[in-house]
Amino acid sequence: MQYIYLLLGVPMSVLGGGATGKKMQSAEQLVLELSNPDLRENALLELSKKRELFQDLAPLLWNSFGTIAALLQEIVSIYPVLSPPNLTPAQSNRVCNALALLQCVASHPDTRMLFLNGNLFPFLWVLLNGDHGLFVCKTSLALLLSGMALFRVGLSMVRFQS
């Protein structure tokens, strides 16, 4: 675990005992598990449920090697079952949890611009088209995409006025 902290530039003094240190260790372990397809489903569920408890989850997700790719892999993996709509409840839950974590990254002040510049729109836009059973997360996906679009329009307007 110390290796991960060093990669992320987290000072070891921050990692002392206490509830905060243990929570971060738990979050870091779950983020590591996202890279393992056999452990990913549980990690997605736990991180999604507890994302409000981990203040620095968004930077951890963005800066951990392969994590955003794993979240995108969850989204892309359901493309074949979108048309015709054959999405199972388990697949729907997994993709909704991945979207919740991406929303966490998109809304955090330290990762928002990185996320916007990551050009992830095409991966997410596909999910808005059609009726494929993503009822629970369609609203958050729509808010995520519209927020990203409005933010980009705002940036363009600021650049134009400058």
C-alpha cells in the first residue's frame, strides 16, 4: 500500500492511524480492486455506495493507473446488449455504479477539468439513446452530460469574450 501512496504523492505522515487513515486505505484497496475484473463488481458497488465518505475519491480514481479505463470498460461492455435491449439487472447495476464514480470525478474541483478534457462524451452519449433499462441512472447520466456540455459552452463563451 505504501507504494500506491508514493505514486500518488501522498505524504506518509498523512497515513497515520485513526478513522481517516483507515477509510482512505479502504478506498485505495477498492480502487485497486477495480483493475481486477474478478473483484470489480464488488468494488464498484462499495465505492459507489460510500463515495460521499471519501473526500478525495475523485482524485484517487483519476490518478490511479487504469481506473478510468476500467470504468469505461464497464460502460463499453454493455454496448452489445443495448440494441436490441437485453440488459440484465446485474449489468445495469454495474454500469450505473461506474457512472456514479465518473460523476464523482466530473464534479470534483480537482478533477473536473481533467475529466472534461478527457473527451469521454462519446462513451457516455451512447447510453442516452434508446430504451435499454438504465432507468435508475439515466437521470444522473443526463445531468452529467448536460453539466459537461454547459461547462464547455461557458468556457467557449469566456474564451470568445476575452
